[in-house]
Amino acid sequence: MPKTYIPPRDSLAALVCGYFQNNPTEELGLDDIVEKFSLKSHARVHTDLSDAWRADLIRRDVRDGDVIYSAGNLEFTTKALATKPGRKTGSDKPAKPPRATPAPVPIQGFPDPLTVPIEDNVPYTGLRGGKAVCWLPLLWRLTQPGQSFALPMHCAPTLSKSVTQAHKESANRFATKKDKDAGQVRVWRTR
């Protein structure tokens, strides 16, 4: 594992490395990690920390049959390991606030989600299952069932991610269908 490894944000490895960065002389046993980071069990602790251990960000020793973790070579920035603002662990963890819709980021070759025309009464023909464009602003512009819009075919992968996110965030339902002859993917609001 290269020394440039940085644990994924909000992973157990990031939390443990962040703890050791702030408390470089501390040591944590398996039970300490489970309690401190509100884990359900010991089951995945070693697996979740293995990449950070291989990258020498943390050290792992065995003493009297117990595994003890301590600070390793923590040559990364606090910003790289920063967790979400207001993050708490344990039973005092606040409810997640509603997610803000990210502002559209123009990417060459993709239309701006706020300028794609919304069309009414286009017949629905059935269901079919780099840097991402967020199409949520465009999806939210479909204010009633039966409305639809079409995008170029190369937008389908990023559009699919936005539709999945929209289904998680609202009761609205959307369906997509690719039209290879026209080179487009069409999205309908179905509910």
C-alpha cells in the first residue's frame, strides 16, 4: 500500500486515524474502538483498519493476546480526514438534516440542467432498468406526472444516479428509457 493512502471520509480508518492525529500518545484496544466509535461488534475492525495499517498510518501490536492500535506515520492533513460537520457518535447522534441539492456544475458536452426544456404529453413507452453531473434540479422541474425531458445518450449514466437519489429524497417517481435511434435518453415523472 503506498504511503499516499488516505482513508475514505467517514470510514472507521479515517475516524481512528483522526483520533490518533489528535491524540498521538494514546493507544486503543479492540473494545476501546468498538465503544469509542459506537460499533455494533468487533467483527470488521481489523478488516476496516487493514489498509491504514499497511500504509503505516496506524500501528497494530499484540500484547498479552490483545490487539492494540496506536498512532503511526500520520503524514496527511486533517482536512483529508475531516468528517461531516456536526458529526457525533453514539446515542447522541443528531438526525440527518435534509440534503441540499448541489448547484449544477457545467461540464463540457452536457446541457445545463436548468435549461433543458420540459415537455408535456410525450407517450411513455415502458420501463427499463469521470465527474458526475447532478440532474436533480432538472428532475425537480418535472412538477407533475406525465411530464418528461430528453437528454443526449451519453448523459444516461449520470442521469441514472440522479434518478436514484431523487427516489431516495422524495415520493416522486421517475422512469427512463433509452432511444438509440434518436441518440437520447428520456425521463418521465410517473408519480
